Amino acid sequence: MEKNYPRKNFSSFDENKPANDKDVIFGIRPVMEALEAGKEIDKILIQRNIELAVVQELFELANRYKVPVIKVPVEKLDRVTRKNHQGIICYLSAINFASLDNIVSACFENGKNPLLVMLDRVTDVRNFGAVARSAECLGVDAMIVPARGAAQLNSDAVKTSAGALYHIPVCRVDHLIDTVKYLKQCGLKVIACSEKASVNVYDEDLTDPCVILMGSEEDGISQDLLRYADAHVTIPMSGHINSLNVSVATGMILSEVTRQRLIKK
């Protein structure tokens, strides 16, 4: 649930490793052209303390298209690619991001009982893909991820999802707390899943419109975000290992949502 085995990043995307050429664009003008062409961009890494007048124009473009820009040491950029990156590296997204407002509105307008999954600080690419696969199979209407501190949505994520990321909408938001507040105003119940919770997930009513909030393997759900949850639930376990991989835990929670909703019909 919140934590996994002690080892870290056993299969995650690592910005410190050389990037797959099909997942990145580098150089000032190519990145600006990608922004202006409407390419779906996951994030931009920019060299810290770079002194180029054109950089301000890039920042303005990124802000216009709501693309996160992260300042990093030049050494990090050099580890990503050995080519002349000019202090700028852009990570392309393998999918198109969806509008959360449109997703929620469409659910209610079509008489559907919304079911969303929100991931907080889940940075492992394969875990993200596995969560997406379970979510798509179990009828989730959309996944919600933060603009910063989320898994890279690259070709590896799509492959691990078995193509599910081409079918389930993914919404990228600036602030998870503001998004939770918005969803609560829309009538969705926020269910936080944590190994530290005292309520058994099988005893919680999951038949109403809801968003399932899952945390990372190492850090769990942030405390600031947890405070806004309507319910905290846990999966009962009896083994020696007291935590589950986040993708497995998400699949189990979503399966229980499906079971309860089928019974209620």
C-alpha cells in the first residue's frame, strides 16, 4: 500500500540514465518548436543558472501550455544525453492528457457513477503502468497525476500498461490538494488507502462517486493530502510482510469497488 520492499527504484525510470531518443527532445529551438507545435510534453529540464535571453521565452511558452519546468544541475542533463543539449531537455509524453473538468462533467451528464484514481508521488514507471492496466480493466473513468513528482509517461509506461494508457484518460494537475477540494465539491468521496488506516476496505461503502487515493511505495500519501480524505482504509493482511506493491493494492481496492457496485445494481 504505502510502502513496498526496502529496495528502491528496481524498475523505475531514472533521469540520471541516458534517455531513449524517442522520449526526449533537446536543444533550445527544438524544444520551443515542440511547444509551439502542440506536442504533448511531460516536463522540461533546464540547466540551473543558465544565462540565455531566449530562456525567458521558453518559460513563457511552457507556462502557456501548462508544462512543468524543473531547474537541474548541468551534470544531470549530461547524464541524460551526451549530445549538445544546450541546457534544455524536454521529455515527451507517450499519451495525450485529458481535462479533469470534462471527465467529471461527462460522467454525471451520462448518468455514470464516477470512479477516479489519484496517484501521489508514484514515480516508478512500471508500477504506474500496472496501475493503469488494472484501472482500465476495472472501469476507472480517469487517472489523476501531479505535474511534478510523478512517473514519466513514456513508452515504458505504455508497454507496462499493456496499452491501457491509450484507453484510460490521464489528467495532469498542478496541485493535488486543490484537485481533491474540487472533486469533493463535485460530490466525490475521497478514499485514502494506507497500511496505517484502521478501517478495513471491505467494510467501507465504495458505491458512491469516489476517487481512490494511492501513495508511493517509499513515501506513501503526503500528510497534507491525507487530511482532506473522507475515509482512510486498509487492506487486511496476515502474512509476514505488512505492505503491498502499490499496483497490486490498487487492483485489490478497485476490485472491491466493482464488487460492491455490482451488488448494489
